[in-house]
Amino acid sequence: MNKQRAMEIAASPVMAHVTCNGVPVYIQHVDESNETARIYPLDEPENEQEVPLNNLREH
């Protein structure tokens, strides 16, 4: 996923269908300088992870 789109999704109040390695996730924050995102699986909000933006897919 490109950085600009990831930032739009993170800032939007509308839930987007995004996955990381096939798992539906919520994007909390995008780190522009490292091109990573802080995410968590929708069914495990306590399981926050920092992942490269290219691991994210919008459906």
C-alpha cells in the first residue's frame, strides 16, 4: 500500500477493508519516515504491531 493511501485510511472515520498477510487489520498510525504502520488485527486489538506498508493490502 502506498504511504499516502495508508495515511488517508488511518485518518478516516470510515473503516476500510485492509489486510496484513491475509488478516483484517486496523491502521492506527503511519510512520512516514520509516514507511511503516502501527496496526492491530480486528479480532485482537491488544496485539499491536509495526509493519512495513508494503505488507498492507486494501480490498
